[in-house]
Amino acid sequence: MHTLKLTQIGNSVGAAFPRELLNRLQLGKGGLLYVTETPKGLRLTRHDPELAAQMDAARAI
């Protein structure tokens, strides 16, 4: 489990991710992180779940 501290970034709020976590997500500066709401809470992934579903549907055709 990781705890992320929220900090002020201009007019927004952001979180600093530990290097270990970024390595596990295979993300770096400028990378995209997708947030999906689930019954158990929020899920963070490095891929776009909507695009993945669209690609699965396209492959089925």
C-alpha cells in the first residue's frame, strides 16, 4: 500500500508518486493515468479501459 500526499500545483492539486510505483505502472513524466470508478473504489491504470473495450469489440467483428 502507498500513501500519496496531495500538494498545490498552480490552481490545481496533484500527487507525487514514488518512483517504485511509477516503475510498476511503467509510467514517467507526461504519462497518462486512467481512473475508473468500481464498486470497491477507484482504480488507477496506465491503459485506457474504454479504448481497450472498443478494441475488443472491433476484434470480434
